[in-house]
Amino acid sequence: MTDEETPFDPDQSVGFVETQFATLFEPPNELVLESGAKLGPVTVAYETYGELSPEKDNAIFICHALTGDAHVAGWHDSKDRKPGWWEDFVGPGKGLDTNRYFVICANVLAGCKGTTGPMSIDPATGKPYAMAFPFITVGDMVAVHAELVRYLGVERLLAVVGGSLGGMQVLDWVARYPEQMRAAVCLASAAKLSAQGIAFNVVGRRAILSDPKFKNGEYYGEPEGPRYGLALARMVAHITYLSEVSFEDKFGRKLQQGDRFQYDLEKETEFQVGSYLHYQGKRFVERFDANSYLCLTHAMDYFDLAESYGSLEEALGRTDARFLLSSYTSDWLFPSSQSQELVSALLNRQRNVTYVELESSKGHDAFLLEIDPLQKMITPFLEQTRAAD
């Protein structure tokens, strides 16, 4: 999503919304993690939009990407710099039409926007978990989301929707709780992260761990945390979210100031692209936690749907849900070949699947930036799904 300020206009959105909190997995019924560790109670931050139908058949759950949160649409107050991260797609008359659907979005487990994570207080010590927070997988995130859906009184979702890490959650949800949704929408994602994707995560984590102010994760309460390491991690990751064409179109080799080189070895913002990446890193530090970043990127690295269930066919064949998969021609973090692999597995199991490869120069971020193609694709898919029964 772009970082420019968006004028406040509640008439064009769901308007003012409030983040809500649920407490789940209270002892002695703690969440048993895939690692074997137990965690509880778990606080979940979530937001809802629209109204649940009397039949409770119109609920859609959105799984957010790596650095997203529960605030997918609307405004918390009139002073907000910008609305929710998918504001153009979620709201009255939009792709996920809140006049028709009850939309739910929750911050993931190990996040830093209200759901239990490294910043949370460990009941055993009275201090933030920090690096003592247990190892979290994509499956653990989904287990919490599924329990939240039950907490909200929804037995079966109309659809689970997500892109990138959110798409991984969608795929795991299908295999883990095959009866809990009627449709699965997976955007710009895959059954596992490529070696190249893992490599970028490794570099990002190393930047955080190498920051002298990381202090083995015990930086809460300190005047300053590992801001330089976290900013560098964001800069590295942001490169993967765009494409070569988008970089060239936006920046090329344009200089930030003047038209002459400054011949300064310490000047990293001489080119506009360098200045842009530094800006992205600076903004990210203001809203995200380094320990959460470590947890969530590890979860992405560990995710392997075929390995977890024996094969893609076995994982995806566990449900009768309808599938909509989409990829983007310029996305090199999650290339179309990985979506096509999912499609082949679904067809081998004779499942109902629609696949669209969208033409775009925006790279991986296209599913957040180019809304019209999404709307044209998802709107009829959801209508057909709801009418199928």
C-alpha cells in the first residue's frame, strides 16, 4: 500500500471502526503449538465490518500479509493519516462488499498489533516474552483464527481470503479445517517459500540480530530498540515486493538532488531509489516490532504444505471448497509457476478451481495496489459461491 496520506472521507468507506479483543485458549485449555509447546491465554485483536446474516452464511475472513494487521478498512478516528490497508477493496459496494458480507480480519499470533506476541506479558514472569516467545508456525496462526471464528458464532465461513503470507494461511486453513469454509481465495502466494525468498528473510533477520541495540530481544523499556537493523530488514524485503519494471518506472537512475554525482562513499540516498528505501525503513520502524518480525519470517520459511500433509493433492483434496487462485506476471517472490502447481494439484483431485494470471508491472505488491482486476475476479466468484447452495 502507498505511504501517501489519504484524506479522511468516511462516506466512501465503512467509516469509523474499533479494534476488538477476544481472549482464547485460557488455561487449562491452552493452545498446543506445532512445536509441542503450549500457549495460553491468547489475546486476539480483530475487526469486523458489515453485518452477519441471520443464517450466518455471509462471513468472510481476511488473512493479512507479513506486516499487516487487523485494521483492513475504515478509520479509527478522524486524525488517522490513512485508512485500513485494503481500504479500496473492503467496504460498501467494493470487492468485499460490506453491504452484503460480514468481513473479519484479525492480527496474527506473534504479531505486534494487539494479538499475543513477543511484546505481550508472559504470565510466568510478569515481563514481555521477547525472545522467550514460543516458535510459531503458519498452522498455529490458523488455529487461532479458526477458534476466533467459532468464538464469533460462525460455524462455516463463506470464504477465507489472503495474499502472500495471508495466502499461505488460506492454504493451511483448507487442509487443517476443511469443513470451515465454502471457498478459498489465495492471491500471490504459494505452498512454500522459495530458497531465494528464504534467503532474503535470512538477511533481514541477520540485520536485526546484528544491531547492537537488539540485546537478545530484551530491548523493551529501553530508550531505543534495534531500529537500524529493523529498518534494514524492511529495506531488503521491500525490494522483493516490487518488480524491475516498477523500480525503473518510478526511479530509474534519477538522483535525489541536483544532476551531478557527489562522490561520497557514505551517501546512501544519492539516488532516488536509495532515498525511497530509507524512507520505507524509517516508516516501518515506527509501526512494527523486531521480535515479531523474527517470529513471522521464520513461520514463512517453515511453511511447506506438501511436506505437512504428504503431498499437495492430499492437502488440498481434504476439502470440497471452491478455489480462486491468482498470480501476477511480474511477481518474482511468488511466481506464477507456484500458483500453477497448486492448480494442477486441485485438478488432479477434481476440485472446483478458477485460476487467473493477472498482467501487472507492480510485482508482488500488485494484490494490494491494483484493485480493479481483483474486484472483477472476486465479486462474481463470491456471488456464485453463495448461490451454490
